[in-house]
Amino acid sequence: MHKETLKSISAAFLTPPSETAEAFSIDVAPEEEVTIGWETSLGKNLYSAVERAVQDLRRDKKEPNFKTFLAFHMIYRDIAAGKVKVSGDPKFLGSVGFRDDAQTYCSLTDPGEGHIFGTTRHSEWLAGSIVHHEHLERPKGIRRKEVESYRVPSIVTFSCVRLHVGHVAPMTVYIGRFPYTSVSRTFKYDFHSAVHTVSAAMTAFFAAGAAECKVSMEGLTTRQMLAHMGALSSTPRSRLQYLSAAFNTNPVDDYILDDARGSVDKHGNRSVTQLKSPVHILRRGIELAASGGFDKVTFDGASDGYPSKPLTEQVPFEELLALVHEAHSVGLTTYVSAGFKFANIKDAVFTGVDGIGLGGTQILRAGDNVTGMHGQYMHFEGSLTTDEKGLRDELFKALGRCDEGEIKKILEQSVAKLVLDLSRDGEMPYVGRAKRILRTGTQLSEMGHEQWDSFRETLKRLMDRQDDEALHEKYRDATGVWFTLRQAYRKSIGEDSKSFCGDPVIHISKS
């Protein structure tokens, strides 16, 4: 039996739930000390014991009794006091098209407390879901220029929710816009402080178990976006923890100044363009996220109106399908948010997007759909065969026409079934990537590159060892064979001018 003691706890601190499950014992000493005990099988410390108890309650569809509820609050106090380091690896967001439970996640959104008392209580609510943290809901009538649509949550509350989620579902968090610190709000003067402030916040959330931190590009020019992302891309995190860049279709200034690719005249003045339409903004956002060293791109449709118009009603289906397709083709994970209701979920799922933001007053809980083909991401990897590449193009056209009969016909072909039957990646995305590349006849293997044979043996050795970390290091090495082969492959298909997720980051000056 393990025990921990808490001094001078007030009875008013607790609201006893129903007495239906027993996991902990309580002793109250005359000196107002409360001692909680638990069986060794639950864990060696209180954090492990509570985490296990939460999982058991969820599995058995039971509510915590008073003693268990008291144990919850004891560990919450320890977390708030900095006495507890959140343990265990975070649940991975999964490889595009190769997730275990769902290909389009529902991202259930709350500042935190709602996740403890709602989202995390039932296994079926967590299946195919992301547990997302942010403050949302602006006061009615207040414009987004004055108050962000979403705001960073409490790290303490996030850590408490992490205890309840465990390793069952990915947890993500919204960080926010570029935080100006000077009265003048001058980007180049505030850059140092802002980057380190945001990076410090993300480091804390990643350490607490976040699978992703999301940063808004709102209010910046494209050159500033690249500088900001490039600096943030070095934030400490594991290979399974992602950085997401959010691009809004309704800029607070009515347009985004694109000054990152214009020519410079003899006086040093750079030519610029204005991005106004949602499609132009999001397409440029894909390029910027990949160039900036981020792993994920968010298409956000929040506006000054309340509630926001769903993104699927702001961007035509065929255009949104093409945007998701393009993002996957350069290796980015995708996400859409703003105003989604139940009727809009199907439209988003059919685009192949990886996550849908659901929250606030629009939706309380929602399930998820499992989608099929993974062609655009395998195109990025170079792991499609020539026949699969042809089928990918046919499928994309059929999806754009919403031709369900043709889609079904394509998916029933033997070539498609080979892709659909590929194993899921689980928590080893680079082992999965290596396995797909090493299939017979893939585009990367068929180039006849002089280094392919030795590279194949290296991949096979690490894959057989299930060494995902070593494969990740090989993939990210800008001087290594894998990068050389990727460059040669992209040149062979005419895509060598694009920026791709996972390639070396191009750092842009802040000025």
C-alpha cells in the first residue's frame, strides 16, 4: 500500500460525485492531515495511481467516488505547485493516411475543464478525436482585431487534462499570434522577445505532453511569417510533436501583404502583392508552412461575425480538396476550423483533411469518419508505383466532381486495394515511410540512383530494428543520402522548385 499526505485541505474544495467505484483509501489525522492510500498495482506514485484509476473508470463506465475524487484534487494541487512532472510519451497525431483509428480526426475544443468533466469520461468520445486546448468565444460585437478568436490556455489545466487523457488520444494546444512587446509594435524590434516567449510556451506544453502547438500567422507579412516560423522551428520537441501554422481566410486588415517573393529594385525596395481571396491565402499558406519548417498547416475561417461561417462554405469543395491535396503533396498534415456544425463535417471529411476543429456553442461532441486512399502523401514520400500514381490522378479528378460511382469504381481496382491494405504506422511514422518506399517498383526506387542500393540496405536494417528515431535522423540529415534522393525524385517529376515539409529551413531576416 502506497500513501501520500496532504495538510489542511478544506471540505469546501470538493463536490462529491456518486459512490460507485473504489480505488483509494483515506485517513484523517487530528492535526488536519489527510492521507491517501492506494494499492501497489495502481502505481508507485500518486500521479501513476490516479492516471491508472482514470483509465479503469473510463473502461468500466463508472464514476469516481469521494475518495477517488479527493485523490484527483490532491494531484491537481501537486501539479499546480510544480511538484509533478507529467510522465509518458504523448499520443502521436499519426501519419497522413496511415492512422490506426481514423484518417480525419475530430478536434474537440475546450480551455480544459470541459475536457476533464466531459471529453475524457467516455472512451467512445476519445476514439478518433484530438483533445484540443484553447480559450475561444469572443465577446459578441468585439472584432478579431481587438481580441483573438482563440487564446492560449493554462499550462496547469492542460497538465491536469493530460493526466485524464493518458496515451489514449493526441492533445494539442493553441499558442497565439506574434506577441508584440513594444508600444510601437515594430516587428524587427520585438522579434527577439516574441520568438523566445512563444518558444518558451511551446517548450512547456511539449514537455507536458502536447502532440502539437499551433501558432497564428495573423497580422504578419509573408516575409515576417517566414522569419517567425524559421526561428520557432528549432523549438525543442520530439519527432512525434508537431508545429502548426494557422492562416486565416479573413485577415483583420482585409488582406495579407506578400513581400517574401517579390523582386528588389536598385533602391532596395521590394515589390509586394496583396492576398485577399481565401484560396490565394491558403495556397500561399501551404508554401510558407513548408518553407518555415513547420509540420502542419491550419486553414482557419474565423471572422468578425458570430458564429463564423464554416470554412466549407467559404471555400468551394473542389478548391478545398485541391488545397488539402497540395498540402499533403509537400508532406504537411492539414486541419480546418471555424463554425463547423454537424452538417459540415461530411464535406470536410471528403476533402481528405486530417483534422476538423469542433467546439464552442456549435458542437458539443461528434464522432469521426474513416477515409481511404493515401495517394497525395505517398506522392510526397516517393513511395507510389507508376500504376498507383496514375490511379491517384484519376481519383483526385473524381473526388473533385463528387462522382461517388467513379470513386467507388477506382477504389475497387486491384492497384487501389494494394494501397488501402498497407499497414498503419502507429507511433512509428519513419518506419512506416521506409516500409512503403522499399516496396517493389516505387518511384524513389525506380530512378536508378547510384546510391539507392546502399541506402536500401540502411533503410531495411533500421526498419527491421524498428528504430524510428534513427530513421528520423537519416531523414532530417541535409547532407545525407535520403535528402539527396528526395531532391533527385522531385526534380524528376518537376517539383524541385517547391518547399517540402521536413527539408532544411530557409531562415529569413527579421528586418
